[in-house]
Amino acid sequence: QVQLVESGGGFVQAGGSLRLSCAASGRTFSNDALGWFRQAPGNEREFVVGISWSGSNTYYADSVKGRFTISRDNAKNTVYLQMDNLKPEDTAVYYCASRDYYPSNNQYAYDYWGQGTQVTVSS
């Protein structure tokens, strides 16, 4: 059974940082692309960033470029999202998702999802 478990969310003031983790099990993690999506109340789920199976390719939404950094440790079956210079508009539930090899900015292209972790940024 495939499981993705996010952690690291919390409450932070604007300008602060958080690091999210997504621990995967049940699949060959090193074959999977991982994506982070987020959903704020009343909004649709949106793509944040994705990383390919090898970690060689990363793709960022324009809204987070230069502030967020995705990385992965295949030995630990974990992907990380370092979020710096957080803004109130980053407030959302953050989800990680997996699919084969290369990420997509389309949420429907992903096969497995975590339960989400809340990030709240105060102004």
C-alpha cells in the first residue's frame, strides 16, 4: 500500500521559514516524481513545485520561485520543501503527490496523495 505522509507544517510570521517533509512508502521511491500542491480555503488546489525521479529536474510555480526549494533523499524515501521568505498568501494546506518519473503541474496526473499539512503565515 502506497503511503505519503507530510509533516513540518505550522504557524509562522511573514518572512519566516518552514521545511516540509514527505515520507513515502509502498513503492520504489527512486522511480517516482514528487510534486507539492497547495489549497487555500475557497481556492482550487494549485501546483507549487515538482521534482523528477532523479532529482535532476525541478519545476516551480512562478509564485514561489526564489523562495521555495525542493529536494529529495532517495535513501530516506523523503522529499523536502524548504520554504523561505514566507508570505501570508502562502497560507494553505500543502499536499505531496507522486507519479512515475517526471512531475506534472496537473494534479490529475498524480497517482498518490498525502493527507496534507497546514501552513499558516501571519502578516
